[in-house]
Amino acid sequence: MDKLAKTSLNYYLSEYLEDLKRAGVREVWRDSTRQDAPAPNSVAATPSARRKPRTPSQTPLQTPKDTAPASRVATANILPVLERPAANPVCASRDAQLKALAERVAQCALCDELAASRTQTVFGSGNPCAELTFVGEGPGAEEDLRGEPFVGRSGKLLTDMIEKGMGIPRSSVYICNIVRCRPPANRNPTESEARACRPFLEATLDVVQPRFICCLGSIAANNLLGTSVPIGRLRGEVHEYRGAQVVCTYHPAYLLRNPAAKKDAWQDLQLLMRIMGLELPKR
């Protein structure tokens, strides 16, 4: 593994450990039946040499999803276990692919109005090997300034939904939007804008390969699922996108304007947690 890949893996491992500490996790279970598991005190051993090399016909976007044994603790269902970053360079590879894709997005000028008014593009953020991806509609003013999705008031509420509601670190999931530029005055993205950005959305999801997707709001749900059904009717059911299970809920911005809907959003998160096999928090 080259120096850049090692640095990237060490970064994600360090961030992962800190997130576990903040989440109150003090130990992580390993699957002792794995034949390629490194011996005790040998995390830096060469387990990657035991893995089958990628065949020439297998492109980076076709990398198979790593599977986790069902016996692991609930948190480990969506977080990479400790040995995975060292044993498998998949996360580093996906991170590199996402960065390359983000550079392409930054040069995009397909939507004249968006390209002219944006401060910068807002690609996505989070774990490139995430089991769960949240998809919103588009960046807001704060996101446009910082270049990251969901960092304003809506982002704070989304963080609370993930960490306080679902009980998992935000950095364990991946977050992106239907469009990667802020629509002027925070208007909804148009059909043509969403259509122009669709290849970037699909490429992002092809790289991350989430098993679960949560659509935040009707714009995200309608565009991802290719439907015009209102969000109120899409809620409460599990949909499908390219093999991933999809749950739809209200956008955090809507919840800030309509606090009474938070009860419905909590029901949606519980549905998401059930299909993911996560333990519902005791309240």
C-alpha cells in the first residue's frame, strides 16, 4: 500500500476510534471465525495479502460490499470494525474515487444559474464505506459557504437525529444531496437541474454502495425513486434503489418549521433502525 493510502486509512481509523469514544462504546467485537484475522498485537500484519486480488475486469465501482457477521453488536452493523481499514483498502479506494468525482463536480457548469450564483459546489461528506447514506435536496447558504452538506440549522438537527435518535456517530454515515450547488434563495431545484446532477448522484452511490438510504424530504425521495408520490405517502414503507433499502422522512428544514412532525420523523427513524438491525434506544 502506498504512503497516501496508509495515511488515509490511519486518518479514518483515528476518527472512527474517537467517534466510538464519544458514542460511549468502550469495546468492539471481532469475528473470531475470520480466517484472515490478524494475530493479537499484530494489527499491522499483512492480512491484505490474504485477500483475493481484484480481477482486471472488476472496476472500482464494482468493488463488492464487505459483509459483517450478524453476531456483531448493533453499532458495528454500520461502522467498519477495527481490523477492516488495515485488512482491506476498499475504504481508501472509495475515498479516492469520491475525491476525484468531487473535482469533476467542482468544474460542472451544466446549470447556468447555479454555476453563476454558487460560492462553491457541495459534494458530500462522511464514511466512504458507510452502510447508510442520507440524501437531501440541495445545499443551503451555510453549506454553500463551507462546502459541506447539512452544516447549518438543518444540519444540526440531522446530526441530532443520527446521534441522539439512532445512537450512532454522524461520521459513520455518508451524506449528500440531489444537487451539488445551492439554488438561489434556497428555492427547490428544478427538474432540469436535478436531471443534470443525476449522474453525479448515481456515481456517488455507486462508489459508497450503501445498503440503506434515507431520503430527506419529497425532493430527494421523488428524484431518487423516480416518483411523484407525496412524502406523506412514501413514509412508513421500505422502498428500493439498486438493491438498497430506502426509507423516506421529512427534511430537517421542514421539521424546524413544523416541530409537531418530529414525532412522525422519529417513527421513520425507528423503521430505518429496524431494517438495519439496530437496537432501538430505551426511552
